[in-house]
Amino acid sequence: MDLTFGPKIGLAIATAIISPVAAQLCDVGNFEISSQVELNQVVQNCTALAGQLTLGKGYTGSLVFHNVTNITSSTITAVSGTADSGVTSIELPDLVTAGSFAVNGITTLEKLSFPKLEYVEHLSLWFPAMVDELEFPSLRNASEIQLNGNFSMISFDALQTVYGALEICNTELCHEDFSAQTSMNISLAALEHVIRLDVSGKVSSLAAPELTTVALPGSAGFSDLRLSLKGQPVAVTFPKLEHIVENATAYFQGNITSLSLPSLKTYPWLFNVITDESLDVDLPVENAGQINLQGNIQSASFPNLRNFTWVAVTTDSKFDCDSLLDALEQTATNVTV
């Protein structure tokens, strides 16, 4: 098949992951594709796919990869300054493992579907389109996940471990040309371990009831827990979080009405809370580095704090500094407030 590689919408698929079960590897080379019928002809006998595809600007509607269970690296992107393709959905109904998958700049996209995906090395989604629901019902493990877009609901029902960063964003912090038009409901129902968790933008709710560890044993690289929240007020709670690696940063900023960390006894070297909402801070921390509280802080209590570098509170509220200092002097020896 001799098809050209066009410059409009790019889909790159490299050498596929091959499972021990017999798989039909199709190396499709480099070509442009203009319809679902043409794509079906290319992948009809393939369970593993290699090569590079480009969607021509006349491609409209759904993009569905039937029977493909393994892909190593694929990227779908709208090149700046060119017409969009009109693709409204990208579906991989049979995909189980992927080395890398990325979608960039598709303004017409309404749906992405990966119902059987269990493991992905790197997942990157960036587009300003409105996607009401982004669901990953079977994904259990990933090395890195970056989600930037106007999502209303994001759910990972089975995701337990992310060996790198999990980043979710829907503001200009993601991209200078991006503006949030949706408020996200984020469910990380099964997540237990992550090296870096970063959530930025308009958030209606955030649930991570099973998260225990921010950092993985023996892992390298930067680790932190960072929330930068806009929109409606949010109660932040991580009921089972018990370990953040010592050299990490914990950063909670935005419309936070309450902060609950009942299982976290040792804080990383830098622990920041910057709130726009009226906030009473009451945390059972025992060991900490630097604790910085800023914004609309009404009160602060650390009844179990024994060891720390300093506690700093910066607020325009009528904050009782003397009471906090007296309480800290009862539990710790070296106090700087």
C-alpha cells in the first residue's frame, strides 16, 4: 500500500508490544489515511501494530482500531496553523497494553475510549475540546499519565500504581492558549502509590480514598503532592495517606474549605497551604521540615508536633499567634514561628 504521509493530523505508531500469545504484527510503514474503511483494511488482520499513520484533514467522525491489542507508541495531533480533521471520537476497544499514547490539540474530539486497557507506559492527552467523561475502567498500572483538557468527569476505577507522575490540568497552567470551561470531578478510587500527583484547575471534587504513598521504594526523580484548585470550594482529604518521601513538596493551594490528613504523621521537608477560603488547620503531624500557612487562615493546631524546622503563618485574619507558639513550645524544643 503506497499512501503519503500528510502534515495535518499525525498518528505515529511504532514497534508493538507482543504478548506471548500468538499475535499478528502489521508494520504499516508511513502513510496518510482518510477514512474508517481504509483503516479497517489496514488493521483487519492485525492484533499488534507498528508504523506511522497520518489522518488527512478530510477525515471526519470516529477513529476505531478494531482487534488491535498492542501498540507501542502512537500520537494523534493537530498541527498548529492547519485545519482540524473533524475527528469526533478515538476508540481502541480491544487495546490491552500500550507503550505510549498521546492526543494533542484535537478541537473536535468528544470521546476517547479504552475499555480494556490495563497498562500504559506513557499516556498524554492535551486538547481544548469538551469531553464529558474520560473513563479508564481496566487500567491498573502506568508509568506516567498527563491529562490536560476540558473534562467534566475523570475516573480511574482500577488504577493502583503510577510509577511516575499523574498530572491532571484544565487551566492556562497547562498551556498558554488553554482556558478552563469545565469543572472536573476526579475519581482515583483504587490509587495506592504514585511518585507525583499534580492536580491543577477547576475541580468540583477529588477522591483518592486508598492513596497511601507519594513515592515508591527505590524510585528516582522528583516527587511531590501538589493541588492548585480553582472554582467552587473543595474539601481535601486523603484518609489513608501515610508516606510522602522526605525530600518532596506538599502543596495545597486554592479554594480549600478543609484539609484532612489523618494518617500522615511525618511531613516532607516543605509543606505549604495557601487558601482563598476561610480555613482552620488541625493536623496530627509529628515530624516536619518547613510548614508554611498563607491566605485566609483562621487557626492552626498541631497537637502532636515534636520535631520541625519552622512553622510560618502569613494571614490578614485575626490569627492568634501567641496561642500557637505556646502550644508548640509544649511539644517541641526548637521553635521558630
